[in-house]
Amino acid sequence: MARKRAVLIAGPTASGKSALALAKARELGGAIVNTDALQVYDGLRLVTARPGDADLAQAPHRLYGTIDPATRFSTGDWVRAAERIIAEAGDRPLIFAGGTGLYFESLIKGFAEVPEVPDEVVAEVEREVAGLDRDERGRLIAARDPVIAARLKAPDPQRVTRALAVLKATGRSLATFQDAEHAPLLEGWEVERLVLNPEREVLRERIARRFVAMLEDGAAEEVEAFVARGLDPSLPAMKAIGVREIGDWLAGRCTREEMVARAVTATRQYAKRQRTWFRSRMADWIWVES
């Protein structure tokens, strides 16, 4: 009996993942599953570059804009949602597309089930980490959790905050949970694994063009309505690139030109971090110039 088929499409932001996923879905008769940590949230379709109505009409899409941004949708939440989608897929191929590496790892390597960390603990740790530079974050995580510190290739704010919050909430190192991973979600499936890899300058130009197009399509109005909800600034959705930058512009704290430059620079830096992660953890995938 033929195995079920899945296509995994990773890549930095603006690398063309959504377009390729749609082409694959049409070719295979498959459904597209969001594999991006921010595109799950409702209210920021333009800013997070979620597929538009025309794309949604061409193939089934799952986990796009389905989560209230007032909540924290963790990796564990995504894994549980993906498990349900996989179980209900039947013989339909699934195309997983996005830029969140840990989601992809759960599909093919397994996932470490970590207890939920209370929001107030996360916020407390975020405040502690916020003012630290790279070296200071490295010293902090090394002092409190040397096992995790040894596993981090770089003490970036997100991973340091995650490790310290887990330690504070559970009294256990994140490493103890990582070492007890569950089976891969796509175990037994035929899996095609692709990483989109545009040339650096091509990607930089795409990022700039896309952000200007977002503004022309109404991103400022989208952010204005989103910010008006008065959500906790520490929530993941509030940290989407463009929310703070456009919010500052709307509040008169910067010019339009400054806002665009800041948002484009932040997106390019994010894409660089994604590339670094993919090269480190997905070297055995098929890399595609896009």
C-alpha cells in the first residue's frame, strides 16, 4: 500500500514558500498547513503575509489566522493541532509551508512536550532578558542552566527567555524535556523536504518590495485596528515585524520613511537568522534556489 505523502517547504520570509505550496497543492490535490508561528494569529493578514482570498480559494488551507492574538499559541499547541490535521488527512497529501524551524522538526524528528508556562512567568523573564546584550544573555543562561547554554549556538533573546521561563516555572531544565521527545508526527509518511534559498540580494529586494506593497494594501489600517485592542505587548502576535514600526509612525514617533527603513531592516535581520537556523539544522534537506 502506498505511503501517505507530505511536502515540507521551509525558507526565510519572502522566499516564495506560499507560492510553491499552492503550486504543490494544485499538482497533488493536497491541503496546505501553516508552519509559521505568526501566521496562525487572526488580525494581521497583511503584516504576517498570510495567503489572501484568491489563494485560499484554490486549495484547502489549515491553521491560518485561526488563533485569537490575545492568546499565546505555543509550539506544543501547534503540534497538537497538526496531529489532528494529520490524523484527519486520509489519503490527501499535506503541504507544510512556513518559516518556523521547530515546527518542522516536530514533523520529522519529534517534539519535546514541555508543560505550559504561565503568562506572568514568561513576562517576568522577558523583562529580565530585554535589556541584555548577547554576551550578557550568554552569561545569564550559563549561570542558571549550563546544560541548555551548551546546546545553544547563539544566546538569542527568544531561546534564552524560553529556557529560563521553563526553568522558573517547572524547576527543571528545558533539556530534560528535550531529551524525552515524542515520535515524529509524520512517522511512516513519504516526506519531501525543501528549503527555499534565494540569493541574498534577491531576498533583500523582495523584502523591501513586499513591505511597500503591504502598506499600499492597507497594512497601516490593519495595525491601527490591531493596536486598538490594547493587547499585552509581550504577546507573540504583538511582536510581529511591522506592528511596532507602523504603530510608532501612526503615533507620530517617526516619519514614514523611518518606519519603512526600520521594518525592512528588521525583516532582513529576521531572514538572516532563519537562514542560519536552516543551514544548521536542515543541511540534509533539498535546497532550492528561488
